[in-house]
Amino acid sequence: MRILAIDHGTRRMGIAVSDELKLIAQPLEYILAEPFAPFLERLKALLRDKEVELILVGMPRNMDGSYGPAALKVQEFVAVLKAAVTIPIKTWDERLTSAMANRFLIQGNVRREKRKEKVDKMAAAILLQSYLDSLPR
């Protein structure tokens, strides 16, 4: 069983998945956030295909730890998702994941056009790896 992470965005949702041992996060893809029905259909297919036991959703926080308007959107998204799937959902602090993803892609000499395609799934992988690293071994 695996963990699937979602980096919530208004345009795209980055998706990453863990290996079966829950040690390594792998960027998977991004799914367009709108329209929601095709997003949910693709997500359900991934949950089934990857045998996911937990969905991890990035919760945006301000640098001081407080929650802003983006966090409210994620809370609304999680509420809708909980009604649509039976798999447990957990939120996880996603501060700076997109900035880190961009930095990694720049260091990897990924061109600007390609970075836009990859940053969301890379941010989801960073979020997921942070969670995996926090698990007791």
C-alpha cells in the first residue's frame, strides 16, 4: 500500500506517490484542477492503480505558522474530497515546497517552459518525502 500526495493548486494539482515501503516519494503527474469531475475521475483511477491507503494534501501556511486564504481553499477541497473517496485524508505543512521544487529544477538545468510542467508534481514529491521522513522506523 502506498501514500499519494496532492499539491493543491488553483490551476493544477501536483501528484506524487510513495513506494510500497513508504521510504521514497516519486513525482507522478499533474492533473488540471478544473473542471473538477475529470480531476476526480483521474484521481480515483490513480488511487485504485497505485493501491493507495492514505491521501496526503499539502496545507499552505504562512511563514509564521498561521493559515491564510489559500488554506481555506485547501480545507474546502479536502471536505469535497472526503465526500468523494473512502481513503483517509491527512493534511501536511507544505511551506516552501514550490520554491524548493523550482530551485531543484533550475539546478537540474530544466528550461523555464518545462519547469511549469514539472513544478507541481515535484512540489508534491517534496511534500510527501517530508511526511515519509517523519514516520517512525
